[in-house]
Amino acid sequence: MRGDGMITAGIDVGSTTTKAVLLGKDGIYSYSVQATGIDIPEATEQVLGESLAQANLSFEDIAGIVSTGYGRISIPFSSQTITEITCNAAGVHHLFPNATLVVDIGGQDSKAIKMDKKGRVRQFAMNDKCAAGTGKFLEVAAQTLRVDVEELGKTSLESKNKITISNTCTVFAQSEIVSLIARKTEKEDIAAALHESIGSRIYGLINSVYPEPKAEIVLTGGVARNIAIVKLLERMTGRMVMVPENPQIVTALGAAILARKVN
Amino acid sequence: MEKILDKFKEFCMQPYDRAVEWKDAEPNRKVIGCIPMYFPEEILHAAGVLPVTLYGSDEPITMGEHHLMNNACHQVRSTFDSLLKGKYDFLDGVAALHVCDQVRFFLEVWQLDHPFPFFHEMWRPYRLDNTNRPFLTSELKRLISHLESFTGTEITIEAIRNSIGIYNESRYMMRKLNDIRRERPGIISASDMVCTVTSSMLIPREEHNQLLRELLSRIDNVLTPEDQRFKMVIIGHLCDAPDEGLLNLIENEGLSLIDDDFITGGRYYAVDVNPDGDPIESFADYYMNMIPCTTYHYVDCWRGDSDKYSPYADYTIDMLKKGQAAGIVILRAMYCDPFDMEFVLLRERLKEENIPFLALFIEKGSGSMEAVRTRVQAFVETL
């Protein structure tokens, strides 16, 4: 056994991926990410099992588990459920102790969180009723453009002509892409317009939490790996954007941190 | 007590059954539908008419969408949908106070497309001060004479005073019930409180008063476990009753709603009408002394020494202090422009005063309850 009872786990069941982080006294021991699918208990068992195997630990070594994300209530072995907003803030505060502004862009959810210097949530805003401005938007667009979603950001950076795509609805944007393809618009230009669209959505979300004027943005969630989004947000907001080494597991990390307090 | 609350809930679930039954019981009885908010029901009551408030429905809007712009609020679209589906066929007329432009325009479409024997739109000045009082009293007189010619019966001063007394008793009992809720959180759920007030606007008021009297006589014997939840006030300028599931969700996630300013709540029973003196003047006073509302302006709002002055913010903060609540939940009805404008001032004040608040955009029949749950839980975690 390692960690003398201080090992905690955070499990973040998102709409697209499920993440587990094992945290010990001296930092992250291991983590695992996989598609959520339709069987949430199975997905969580798998990510947790994989993390335990990587760290050479067993379930009994874990002192506490906090689950978070949309599927948080369906995890039978967690000690407590805490929303992804609080967990995300805790994770970001751990990595960037001076951060006061977080933008998390997940599969079907994007949120802006304003926090104090102690990592406590002061205000938050989430996308309402619609997946425009989320990872799903990029996923649908990438499928339509026949581009790997991981490559969509890089593709957009090669754009030479500026065009505009509606930012109001993912499904309508998809039909717009089809019309643009039919008109032989370059896919790089379409990709750039899509990023502009998602960027303006996120910019609106940031403004709705009234961030401190010079606060830097910590960008988390799977979409934070998209370099075009990072550049775009820096340009639109005039703020520096910082991305953690592994942005997708920040919320699960926050859950593991909060699990220390639970026990 | 539970049985009476269940009864109130039944009235809300079948909102017009009792009105239809009442109308059919005797010949020549008339029922008039009132569009929320603030229509002087007492005057209809004094004319021997049963006023019922029209709240639309929770059903999907399948017909109303084609007649109105889809950026009209849900209450307006849903009410029009109910009209087109024949749910208001039992009505003899429709009456409304001009509270916002959406209500005004949809009523004009209503009157043109589906005229009713009695149609009355009462105009209330936006700016409530004494310079407009003569206009307000003339509007009250116009309503009375219109009703007299519709029913063929004179509305006497005694009849109006009697009706005012019945409605004042109703408001008094609702205020008392709310006082008990504030003092003993958890004794009545927010959704039951809303059903209690909403049902009063759907059935003969004397019957509702009788049920409320019984409820209040039994409430002292009801035991409530210590409420561990955070005390909250809930506000929002909804013209219809807030969704029962939404209120239950908020209360089940660790917040105890102890006061509100809904039109199906505090806003409805806050102010009485003076039962003595000239009834016209009493109603004018009633409108002048109404609690702050985003659909009209007080003279104080025009005093010019501060652009940010919001009597509504004062009112809600007082409500919070009175109930020693930890914060405010704000329900923002989608496409309600009067409240959207007020919300800006309100939010600034709440931030200045460091009052925790959660603002939720809501629209009946749309949006995900799970997304709301996450917001409510996250808010609770910040407290």
C-alpha cells in the first residue's frame, strides 16, 4: 500500500468522456480517460480500474472518492458527489493558485467560473439550452468537414479568407457547413469560421461572470487542447490564456482534492 | 392540512373545471378570464361575475406558435395556444391590465381573430404618481360602466365594498400563511404555497377562503423537523405559476424557500384595498401603493439623483433581511423584457451588497432540469 491512507480519487463523468484521477500526498499518481458511452457504472469502473492498475494500487487503498460531472449520481462507490463547477475551480486552484477566471469547454457544456484567490467559486455561467460553443459543436463540424476533430484547430489556422458562420445552433451550423462545401469554400476557411463562432460564444460567457479586468484565463476541458481556440480567446478577450498540461482531467483532479476534505 | 393542499393542487391541475361547474349551476352566470397581472378581480366579483386567471398550460405549444412571434414569452404563447385549442370556450369574456407590450399585442390579435362577447383592456399609467391619478380613476370607472352594460346590472358601491372585504380576507390569510412559512421554514413547500395562491384565482373566492381558514386552523398542529437547508427567498417576475418540479428541485437540493415575490405569491397578496371610502379612490390607492414591479415606474425612479436606483432591489433585499435568508434565487423568464431591464440594476445591487444569488433562465417545456440541478447544487456549494 502506498500513500498512508491519503490516496483519494476523483471521477468526472462528462457527457462525452469519463475521467479518473488518483491523487496522493505528492501529487497525481495516475489518471485515465475514456468515452462515457451508455453504461456509466462500467465506464467509471474501467477508468478507476485502469488508474489503480497504472499506480499499482487496489481499491482498498483509496481513502475517499468524489464523483462529479453529469453522471455523478450514478457512481455507487463514491463518498460524495460535488458539481463539476466546484471541482473544476478546486482543480484549477491547485494548478494555478493565483487564477481567478476559468473557462471549461467540455463535450456539451461550457462554463465560465469566477473565483477568489482561495479557489472558492464566486460566480459561474453555463451555456443555456444549446450545444453551440462546446466540444460537440466542433465534433459535429469536424465530422461534416471530414477532418479529425483533433486536427480541426490546426486546419483553421491555415485559413486565408474570412467567412462567417451562425453561432446560434449546432445543427443549423452543420447545414451552413454543407452549403459552404457545396459552394466550394475551402475547408480551412470553414474551420476558421467555426472557431470564430465558438469563440464569440465563449467570450459572451466570460463576460457574463464579470471577471477582474486583467485576470488571466485558465482554459480547461478537452477543447483546451485545440490551439486555435486558445489563440482566438487570447485575441478576442485580450487576456492571456493558460492551459494546464492535461486540461481534460482538471475537474477530476479537483474532485480528488475535495475528496481529501470529505475524509 | 395535506388534504387541503391536495385540493389546491387539484384545482391547479384542472384549472377551469370548477369555473365551468359554477357557471353551469345556474343560468346567466358569467365567467371572465383575466390575463395576469393586477387586474382588479374585486370589481368583476362585485358584478356577479367569476374571474378566473388564465395561465396558459404546461402542454407543448402546438398551435399558438403560428400566430405569435417565437420571441414572445411562454405565458403569452401558451395562453394563445390554449385559446386556439378551445380551452377557453367556456369564457364569456377576457380582461387584462396593460402590463407589457407583449400582453397588449397578443390581446389585440386575440380580439381580432377570436372576439369574445366581453373584452376589456384596462390601461394603467407606467409612471405612477398623482399627475396620472385622474387617468387611472377614469380607467376604473370605464371598467365599471363596461361591466354594467355587459351584465345589465348596476354595480353598487356596497357590492364593491363587500367584494373588497372578501378579497382582503383572502390576502390576509395568504400573508399569514407566508408569515408562518418564514417563521417555520419547511412547514409548507414553495410549490404548495404557489398552488395555494394560484388556486384562489381559479375558483369562487368564498370557497377558497373557507379552505384557507381551515388550513390555518390546522397548521399550528403540524410538526416540522428542524430545517437544515439554507434559507432563501425566490423572486422573478413570472406572469404564470413557476413550474412545480423546478421549485421542488430547488428545495430538494438544500435550499428552503421562505418567501417570494411571485404574482402567484407575495406580489399577489402584499397589498390590500381599502374597504372604506370611495372604492374608485381605494383602487387608485391600491395601484399607487403596490409593491415595486418591473412593469411600471415609481416617481422615485425618476428622481434623477442616481441612474441605478431600483426600488425593486430595495424590496427584495428587505425581503431577504426580514426572513434572514442566506441569498436569493432569481427566476428569469425567457423573453420577459421588463424583468431583463430590471435585472441589470438588481444584479448590481446584489453584488454591491455581497448578497449571494443564483439567476436561472427558465422557460416552461424547454431546457434541461439536470442542467438546472447542476446550477443549484453548485450555488449551494458556494454558500
